[in-house]
Amino acid sequence: MPNDMWGWILLLGLVATVGQLLLTRAYRIAPTGKVGVYAYSAVLYGAVMGWYFWDELPLWTTWLGATLIVSAGLLNLYQPKSKH
């Protein structure tokens, strides 16, 4: 592996670690149902990066999954709070 890649690998590790710590904190302070939907948005980011960096065209199943994820997030966001 070329030496200039180590900086990117270290940055990727740092960003992934911080992201995981923040997600863990979100699960601790918010209801799981409110946080879990947004954790699945990683699939969307992966599809967009695959298309942008490697010209991978998403399959129809990717679009279906993305639609379900966005719909669930919007329902979750705008759903009235329960009075439990």
C-alpha cells in the first residue's frame, strides 16, 4: 500500500470511531425507535458514494430500500408523540 494512503486510512478510522460513539450516545438518550431509522441511512450514503466514486448504478432494490428508509424517517419525524 502506498504511504500516502495511511493518512486517509487513519482519517477514516477516526471518523468511523466518532460516528459510532455518537450513535451509541444517541441510543442512550433517545428512544430506540427514533434513532434506529436514521442508522439505516448509511445504506443511502453507501449507494451515493458507490455511484459518485465508482460509477456503480444502484439496483431497483436499492431505490426501493432508500424509499423505505426515507419514508420511515419522515413518518418517525412527523408522527405525533405517544402519551405513554
